[in-house]
Amino acid sequence: MKGLRTWIEIDQKAIKHNLAIFRSLINPKVKLMSVVKSNAYGHGLYDFTVAIDKLGADWFGVDSLIEGLALRREEVKKPILVLGFTLPERMMEAAENDVSITVSNFEILAAVAKRKSDREIKIHIKIDTGMHRQGFSIFNLPKVCKIIAEANKKGANIVVEGMYTHFAAAKNPSFPHETNKQIELFEEAIKIVECFGFKPIKHASATAGTLLFPRAHYDMVRIGIGLYGMWPSKEVERSLRSRFNLEPVMSWKTIIGEVKKLPEGGGVGYDLTERLPKNSKIAVCPVGYWHGYGRVFSSVGNVLVRGQRARVVGRVSMDMITIDVSKTKGLKVGDEVVIIGKQGKYKITADEMAFISDGVNYEIVTRTNPLIKRILV
């Protein structure tokens, strides 16, 4: 890519393909929230959101009000929900910009309840059904509803737009017991909230829940990792890959910045942690752990160049990696190198990198530096 040393390509056809799969799994009346938190899982908050907005996502889920306001500044008009914590002093900004917030504890509820404004503040009540992270206990819901009702009588102008929960263990189809217990508890919570006259949008399922627990689709599903073309777990993939495939959206690329020949026994990189077993040709690429290519890939990671795999040699530096290109013919400075994606008959996936790093695919993509240029292709 002219003028860039490293860049990320976002495949719009893959987005369309993945969105169509999830649309096919839910009732046409069920809304689909595209979860674009954490810089759209590393895919670029604005670029990815604009692309999937045009394709027909109904809602957008972000982690913070900062992300929500960034989308509003770019004239994203559809509903936005902040899934994470919102500072009490910024709630007026949320209301003024029509960004819905999560209310998951009494401290935040008190801050919402004491406001008096002609402008509505839209909230989604978070229910803790077993993950024990955010959320109200079901036993506290009557108190929650009473506080909201009393506050509205005093001019708080609170709209209970939604209520939701999050599954703790929905990623293994062989063990549905815990998720089923959470579903039953959430349905009890629904009865309590609706008994107070509220009619919220009900949502519980993220990607794995949507794939494996159709009972829990309710009024809306929240799709994150699946829209980016990655499976939420190996267990889900093994269970469903015969029915359909997800297409990775991200390709991460860099270039060859330097090529040189080194003698047998030559040490490479910081601390000379690897010495060459024979005369070798190595190449330097201008990407490193600052960009999101972690030190864990030192001497074990692979990239693609000229349609072949090339192993990382020695330590990953802050801004550079060195690769073994001894078997690669015709290589020259400026040649394209694939970190994640396809080249020729080979591909490197976030799942492969997660396996090497003993992590998960979520980490690999979300850790790509947000300053790297994202390009829609």
C-alpha cells in the first residue's frame, strides 16, 4: 500500500457475509446490535461501523461514552448503547447526544435518579444472572424499579429503554447447564421489571449465545466477534463449522524494509537470543510490539512473503521484526508481507497466533495499534 509501512485492510464482502449468517439465525423481528467496542475489536471504530451501518445493523454497542460520542460526531444516527461504566458527571452528555447507558449498580442509579431535565436519558438495566461482574441481583430489581418510578415523578425523565444480561459460559455447547440457569433467572427478571409497567428491549445473547441458544434471542442479540469473522471458541467452531463458515474481516500487512545475508552462527536481535544454524538471508519488517505484534512471537511467529511462510528470527523489537527469507527468491525491499490474512495458498489467522501465544483471537485483533491505518477494501 503506497505510502504506508504497515496497514490493516477491512474486507467489506466478509462483513456482509458474516452479517447475513447472523440475520439468517434470528427472527426478522429481532434486532441485531453490532458490538464495536474497543476500536471495533481492532478493526477501526469508525470504518467498521460505517461499513456495517450501510449493510443494515440496527444498533451499535460500545464500551464507553467516549466511543459513543465519537460515532455521533461522525453522524452515526442509529441507537448506541454504552455497555461499560459511564461516569456520573458525563450522563448529561449521554442524554444530549442520544446515547443510551448501562445502569448496573445503585451508585449509578442514584446519579441518574437525582437529575431533573426535559431531555430523556435512556438506560438499559443490567441484570447479574450468574456471571457476577456487572449487574443488579434479581432480588434488588423491585427496589430498582421503585427508585426509577419515584425519580420520574420528580422530573428525572428516565426511559427504561432496555434490560439485559451476559452469559458467563455459553461458548461450549457440551455444557449448557449454566447458561440455561441464567436464561431462567433472566426471564424471572423480565417479569419483575414488566410488572412495574416498563416495556424494555430485552437482550442477553452475544455471539455464542446467538449461535447456540435460540431461546435467548429475545428482542435483540449483541454480535461482536462473529461479525469480524472469528469464532468465539474452538468448541463452537467444531460444533457449527459444517453448517456455515465465518470469513475473517481483517488482514494486517507490512513491507520488507531491508534484506541482508548473514553467516552461520550470526546472532540476531536483542541479546542475540537466536544464532543462525547456517548461512542465511534475513529481512527486516517495520512492525513490532508497539504495533501489537507481541514479543511472545519471538523466534516462533510466522508471516507470509512471496506466497511462502517466513519465521520470525530472534526477539520481536518495539518497531521491527526480523524474518528468515533464505528460501525466498526474488525478494526485494518494499515487497508486501502478511501478518494476518492470506497470500498465495497460505494463510495466517488470529486463531493461529492466539494458539502460539496461549491467548484468544480476541486479544490478537484488539491489540493492534489504533494508529495503524485501516482501509476498507
